[in-house]
Amino acid sequence: MSRRGGRGFTLLEVLIALVVLAFGMLSLARAIGRASQEQVESFQRAQAIVLAQEMVDRINNDQRNAVRYVGNYVPYTRAEDCTLAATSWERNGCEWRNRLLGVDVRDGARVIGAPMAARGCIVNLSPNVYVVAVAWQGVLPTQAPDSACGSGEFDTESNRRVYSTVLQIATLGA
């Protein structure tokens, strides 16, 4: 009677188990990396929503000058001094560009309070109807957005993200 089969694992069995374990670990590492990228995308989208709503609120608080907000808002490389603005819409535009730059939240010397390479667009669709959009650089490729905001400004169209919202100003008594 041979007792060889019952004493332990053969070297071949150990190698097969290690290969299976290695494939499992690679799959886990890939899933963790993808989850991390998705978390960055989600965080940027949340920031874009806040930024767009902030501009909607600014326009709502200055409705008589709403049409003056129409345009593209591309932040400068450094924060602007908004105290020099002569009018409410110029000051609001300046402050929004600074917010698009992300200057309010820092991680050491880095500004992190806005999506990557954020820019804003405000379009007047019809009298008293405006679209406020925020475009930014995503990290995962996807289908290009329908909005023209930020078109051609990012690495690829498949990495451009846009969040937009519609603002309609009521004309009571008109």
C-alpha cells in the first residue's frame, strides 16, 4: 500500500492554486481601481451640480440683468480680485470663474473645490429661459454629451462631461 497520495500537496497543486489566487487578486485590484475612478467621477459631478445651482441662484437674485450673464466662463490660472467689478453681474461672473477654478477648497497648495478643468456656459434659449451648464474633464471615456459647453476644450470628447440645468424667470404681471 502506498501512502504517498495522502501526505500533502504536490508542487503542481501548489502552483495551480497560486495561479488561481493571482488571477483573483488581479481581478480584485482592477475592481478597486475602477471603483476609485467612479468615485472621482461622482465627486466631480456633485461639484458641477453645486456650481450650476450657485449660478442659477445668482441669476435669480439679479433677474433684471439675467441676459447679461449669457456667455462662456473660463477661469483664469489664478483667482481674480472680484472686488474690482463695477456691476453685480460682473462680480457674480468673476466669483463664479473663481469657483470654477476651485479656489474655495484646497488640499495643501492644490485647489480641489471644482471639477477638473471646469468651465461654465450660460445660454439664453428664449426670452427668460436660460441654460446654465458646467463642463469638466472626466477620467473615464463615455459617450460625448449633447451640450456644446466646453466642446473641443478637453483631451477627448469622450472625456468631456457636462451638467446643465434650465432656469426660467417668471414675468409676473406682464
